[in-house]
Amino acid sequence: MNEILFAEIYYICVAIMLVLGFKTYRSMMKNSQKVSFLAVVFVHILYFQTDLVRMTTNSQDLFLNEMCFLFFSLCTLSWFNYIQTMLGIHYVKKSQTFFSMLPVIISVVLLLVNTLNGCLFYIDQSGDFQNGSLYILYVLINDIYYIIGAYQAYIYSYRAKNYQQKKSNQILGIYMISLLLIGTIQDFFRDIPVFCVGTGCESIQKNQR
């Protein structure tokens, strides 16, 4: 019964993301803004589909779990890039681009190391998922994108020259804080589709603005 419910939830969220992606593609937004949100849609669908397989098959497969971790990290990066695009932040120097990618690079390195020593997570002899010694580090690294995104949104809100832009930037900051809370809850309750439902709702609200 849980498997059917999870499948329904995930496919509803996938459908929502596809509809929002199509509406964004047909909208009058700038091309850079369209591309950044379509990237959000794409990586979230990858994460939803992978996590659905993990949850409905009760998989103990290490590779499948690591793919869920990887796509989750890419989801946080995609939202960060979307916020940057909406705020009009462009990196000129290669070093700036590198530092913006650093959290997800560290996440990938941790996942590679995890295959050797289970530093992030492992499957115990009973077949249960267990957090590794560096799991909390993975959580904090991914949260960096949401924290910095929210900070930038509020800084740009303070600098805005008109009320409409100020309000728009404040809303972007609220999105990032909400996603921070949703993502953190998902990190500690992996068998509940919190991130799926939460990002679906956030995306709908974003599209209505």
C-alpha cells in the first residue's frame, strides 16, 4: 500500500514539474531564466524517479542510494543557479565559478569515498540504512546553497531601487529558506517524500508570482 501511495505522490510531483516547465518554456521570461528553471525541473524529475525506485523497492543497492544523494545535491545546485539568474548575478572569473560549484564537487568526492568506507551511509547486516560519520557534513554542504541564495536575495532586496523588485527578491529569499527547511527534514526522514511534495508546492508558488 505504501508503495502505491509513494508512486502516486512522486508521479503527481513529476507531472507538476513538467507542467511548470512547459509553462516556463512558453512564457515571456528571459532565455537565461527559462534555462535555469528548466534545469531545476530536469534534475528534480531525475531525483524523484530515482528516489521512487529506492523507496518502492526497499532497495539495499549502494549505487541506487548514491544516485539519490547525487541528484539531491544537483537539486540544491539547480535552485541556487536559478536564484543567481533571477537576481542577475553573473560570474566573470573562473575562480568565482569554481567556488560556486565547490559544494557539489565536495559532495561528489564524498560519495566516491563512501563506496570505500561508508563515511556518508552504509547498509548494515540487517539491510537497514545507517548514517555514516560524515553524513551531517553532507547535509551542511548542501545547505550552503540555500543559505547563500537566501542571503543574496535579501541583500539584493535591500539594494533594490523600487518596491516591486524589492518584493520579488524577498520572495526569492523566502523560497530558499523554505527549501532549506524542507531539504533538511528530508535529510533526516529519508523514507518520507518531504522534498518531493515541498519542492512541488514551492515551484507552484513560484510560477504564480
